[in-house]
Amino acid sequence: MTTKPWSGRFEKETDPQVEAFTASIQVDQRLARHDIAGSVVHARMLGRQKIIPATEATAIVQGLAEVWQDIQAGAVQFSPAMEDIHMAVEALLAEKIGPVAGKLHTARSRNDQVALDIRLFTREAIAATVEAIRELQAVLVRLAEQHGHTIFPGYTHLQRAQPVLLAHHFLAYFEMLQRDQARFREAYARADVMPLGSGALAGVPYPLDRAWVAQQLGFSQVTTNSLDAVSDRDFLLEYQAAASICMLHLSRLAEEIVLWSTPEFGYIELDDAYATGSSIMPQKKNPDVAELVRGKTGQVFGHLLGLLTLLKGLPLSYNRDMQEDKPGFFATADTLLASLRVFAGMLATMKVNRTRAREAAGKGYALATDLADFLVRRGLPFREAHRCVGELVRYAASQDKQLHDLTLEEYQRHSSLFTSDDLGLTAEMSVAARNVLGGTAPGQVAAQIAAARRALEEARPLPAPDLDPRHLIDRTAS
Ligand code: ARG
């Protein structure tokens, strides 16, 4: 049993069950680099402000560099007795430099420390996410370019509705991801605020240079209310909300991939490298990647709801409940990044069966609206035209025929306004007619592809400041 840094107040040792129950080290050791980076800058600031002697600040940062080296080398065995990453680092530092290590926690609490660490982690996670979104969008734009003339069945209610260009369909997902990355950039701005100096809850009685700490760690702002700073996890909620919406988009696309790759639809074939087989049915080639993205989306939603529920009843300021913010957050961050990356590979390698899609797009009376529009141009009110064509479709269906199988005489039985030209209506013509801004006509889609390309080129990566403790030690050396 190790002595706790807070043992002064206590007569008894912690019950081992309590120690195991309250420890977060198994989860928050993932914050080791962020924690040490924050400590390096905090110790340097204490030295610069003469809150501790400069020589001791130097000893502390050098000790922290060694601790980081040990952790990186896998030489540190984290145990529940260490409680959390903050206390673990301090204990490891004490092993390196002795009692001077005890000065690192001057003018700091674990409450503002953990707020700092998780903000640092969130910034990195968002920067990586935005980059992964951009890569997936680049794949979608490439697919759109390849399929700028591929006719595809468009659906509503999962019933064939009107033909579209496959490019148009891919660009719909580009748009969703464009909103996603904007949401993540917003969440980044909210995370990009430096909380150290808030102490446990009330601020600290030392002349800190908070602006300098923020600058060294690449933050653009500092928090302005210490109570809020140690209790605020809005940036995590916003991240998780953005992650949930983004996963929802991937999940919708996943559902389409699953459908399209069935023999019943047959519009795509996944690359062997992105499909899996069955242990019993030799013929199977399953879209497990898409299914798992669809499945994992539920967990991501759950983590958002978990955090909302965790926070809703908490009085100011810090409460230990907040330690439970991390498992779900880390899981979401991992799932989202992995899903975005694997989707990019899966989409880039799948094959589209253009013939099959073209056939499907022409069937199922998908050109009925176009026929109604012909009648409208000849003066018929749209409602009446709709009824005429509806009857024509009912008749065709009763004959087990497609519209292009009918004769002019059969057309004219439903409206004398039909002409022989109408019999030559094709899905290509239907698509070309939708030449409205945002429509599926090839010219419109080409313009959207160009706009998407420009948006990708203009997208700036989010700052991901270098938090390597050794680099920070060099950069902050006066
Ligand atoms: N491990 C805690 C967390 O993740 C931080 C420590 C705050 N603990 C405390 N007793 N004030 O939230």
C-alpha cells in the first residue's frame, strides 16, 4: 500500500475495494503526455514568477522528462494505488527528484489539472477527426467525378422515385460531412480555453501568469470563471454531439452500402479486402465494415446521453462524478476516427455496377413525374396531369409492363395530350431536366463537384500544438 499524497487528514488506510473503485488510472493513463506537458509549462511558470526557485523548476521539468521517457518506454506499471494519472506522475517524479517534486502542485488542483488535460486531448482528437473527415470527403468527390454521368435510382420510402446521378448521391454525403467538420471546428474553439489557475474551484493565491501558460500550450484563450472552469464539460458534450451526428451520417451511408451490395440491389460490390466471409456458408461475402459502423453508432449516441445525464444534476463546482466523463469520450473518439478511416478505404475500393443501376433507374415507373411534367407544359394543371399518369401507371402495372413498353394509343387513352415524343423518354432526359440549383442535372452536379473540390482545398487543418514534453522543455527554457 502506498501512502496517499492526501493521507494527512486520514487515520486509516483506504480500503482496497475503495481504492480499486475510485481509481481512474486504467483509463486516464491515456492522458499521460497531456498531463506532463501541462506540468512542464506550469512548473516553468512557477519558476518565472518566482513562486518557486528557478533551479527547482528546472529540476522538476528535467524529472518530468525522465518520467515521460519511462512511460513511453513502457517501463511504468500503473496500478490502482496510484489513483489517477495526475498523482501517478507526481509519485513517479518524486522517485526521480525527491521532495522537490512536492512543489509541482503549488497553485494547482487536480480539478483544474484534469480540465486542462482533457481539453488538450479534445483539441487533438478534433484536429485528427477533421482531417479524417477531409480524407473521406476527398474519396466522395473522386467517386462523384467518376460517376458524373452514372444514372442511379433515387428513392423515397425506399421505393424507386426518380433517377439521379450517382455523383449527386455521393455529394449528398459530402454535404453532411461538410456540416460535420464545421460542427467539430466549433467544438474545437470551445475546447481551446486554458483552465489552469482555477485551482480547486476558487482560483489560487499566487501571482500566476496564466496568459503565458496558455500561449505555451497553444491555447487561444484563458477561462474567466474558476467555478465554471473546473465544472465545465460543455466542450465534451459538443464534441460528442458532433461525433454522434457524424456517426449517424456514416450509419445512413452504411445502411445504403449494405443494401446496395445485396444481390437484390446489386449496385455495388465491395472489395475483398473490405468484406468478410462466413464460417459456415462458403458463398458469403458480407459487408461487415458497414454493419459495424452502423452498430457502433448506437454506442456513440449512448456516450453522449451518458455524459448529458452525468452532468445534469451536479452542483458547482467539481464533483467526482466527472471522472466518469472519460471512458465514453475516449471510446467515442476511437470509434469515430476508426469509422471515418475504414469508410474512406471501403468506398475508394468498391466497384459500381453501372449497368445494373441504370436498369433499376429506368424501371419501377421512375419517369412518371417527367410524363406528368410534359402534360403540364401542354397546359394541364399539375394535379390533373398527376392523375392521368397515375392511371397510366396503374394500367401498365395491370399489364405487367413498364411505361416504355406501352404504345402511343395506350398513352393517349389516358390523355390526348401525349405525343409520340413522350415514348422516347429516358432516365438521362429526366436527370438532365432537373437543371435547377441543387438539382441532379449533369451541369449542376459538375458545378457542385467543382465547389466541393474548392472547399477541400481551402479547408485549413486545425492547430495541433506539439505537446511532446521534451520539446516543451526546450521551447520554454529562458
Ligand atoms: N481523476 C479525477 C477526474 O478524472 C481528477 C481528480 C480530481 N479528484 C478530486 N478528488 N478532486 O476527474
